Amino acid sequence: MNNNIKNEVKKFLEKTEDNLKYFIDHSMGIAASIEDILKKKAMTQRELAERMNKKESEVSRWLSGSHNFTFETIAKIEEALGERLIFTKYDIEEQEQINYKDVYIYHNVYEDRGKIKISKEPSINTNVA
């Protein structure tokens, strides 16, 4: 990514309210998690849609990374996939014994054909307590 684009992204993020940053991070993280589970289970978007009695286009919108998920929708997706998408601080501490404040999830920002994009697959950095 060239310096000009990096500077533009930096300016955008500096102007963005923190709550929007959290929203983007959570939405993209959930979408990436769904995609990872689909790949792991060799499932298609269509199969997920069928399990949930939804249109494939709706699942596709979810995976765009900008959908405003409700907890009810997330629970239905979890049920259809047979896996959890959201883990609370207490889940992490109990199941993995990792100190929550030391878990960092981030997405890479990059340029693709002149457009700024954010990676769907998050990178995770943990410092075990």
C-alpha cells in the first residue's frame, strides 16, 4: 500500500468516532468468523441460508462485513452452524484462561485496484496471562 493511501486511511480513522470503529471491528469479525466456519465445515452460503430459511443474498450481505447483527440473528446463525460466534470476556477467561485485556483482534487495511479494503479475516495477538 502506498504512503498516500496509508495517510488517507489514517486520516479517516482519526476522524471516525470510536463507536463506529468498534461497530466495524465487530461486524467484520463476525462475518470473518462465519466465513471461517463455513470453510472449515465445507459449507456454502446457500447451505447456511437453507438451514436458516433465508435467501442466499441475505447471507451474502451478512458476510460483507457491514451488517448490523442482532443478538437474535447471531444466535440463529450459531445454531445453524453448530458453533459459537461470540465469546464474552468470561468465556475466554474460563475456557482458554487468557486474560481478556491482552487479546487483540485487528484487521489489515489494504488497497485493491485503487479501493481501500479491510481484510475479512482478523489477525489475533494474545499475551497469555
